[in-house]
Amino acid sequence: MTDPAAPTPPSDPTQQPPTPPTPPTPPPAPENPYSSAAPPPAPPAAAAPQQNPYASAPPPAPPGPPGPPSPPANPYANTAPPPPLSPTADIQWASFAHLGGILSFLPSLIIWLVFRDRGRFTNTEAKEALNFQLTLLMAQVALFIIVSVLSIASFGLLSFLYSLSWLIWLVGVIFSIIAFAQVKDGRGYRYPFAIRLIK
């Protein structure tokens, strides 16, 4: 047994102090049997409700008032103008305009309206014939009015003057034939008397 009162021997300065003992390593924690298991699968997401393709479509707009009907197409809008008359046809229709004065002013009027833009000679002669026939027509009307007044004033004694209308028609026939004979040869004709209303 060592004496506590005994002096401690001097330590060697070259001697290293003793290394303290290493504490014991604690034993590893017991392994959790559920730590290495895969995490439980996540619950499946709720399926999105199927979208109705007709649910979100806007309702059809109500039909508006009907628009104004489109104007009918003009079938003559794109038609080409009629070709001009040949020289022979131009002379022929011009002479017919004068010859038609035997009947009335209607033949010369129709010929002038139809062929005035297609033949220069027909245009000129048809206007001349039409003016002459209109002059005779006005003479017929004036004669009828004058004779009617005279017949009333004379108590019917002057009613025979109505026969003068045949004289006016005969004058028209004679000059129409003369004009026809001259125009059919390609020469223009001017009546000796006519009120030229159509220029």
C-alpha cells in the first residue's frame, strides 16, 4: 500500500502525458424495419369530370330580320351594242321610213327609234319623214276642229268640209311615194312643207 504522505517522484519532462482512454462507441440503433420500405403510394387523384362539348357552347343567335332582296340582274347589262347597218340596209330602211307615210306616222317613228343609232342615213331620212307625217296629223286635227265649229255655226251646212281630210291624206301619199323613189337611190329628200319638230 502506497503511503499518501510519500513525496511524488519528479516527472520526466520528456515523457508524454498518458493518452486518455477513448470512450466506447455506442451501439448502433436498431434498424427500423419500415424505414427502407417504399412510401405508400399517393391516393389517385380524382378524375376530372368529362366536359360536355355542348355545355359551354353559346346558344345560337336568333335570326335577324331578312335583308332587302337583291335587285334582279339586268340581262341586257353586258350585251354588246348592235352592229351598224350596212350601206345597202341603211338606204333600204331610210326609204321604208318614207314609204310608211302611206299608212301613218307610226312606221317612220318605229324605224327612227330602232335604227337611229345604227345608220346615219336612216336617222336623217326617218326624222324627215316623221316630221312630215306629224305635220299632216296636226293639219288633220286642226281641220276637224275648224269644220266642227263651222258645222255647228251653220247648223250642219258646212259639214261637207270634213271630206278635206281625204285631201290631206292624198297629199301625204303622193309626197311619200316621191320621197321613197328618191331615197331608195341613195339621195336624201326634203319635203316642201313640214314642221320639223324632231331635230
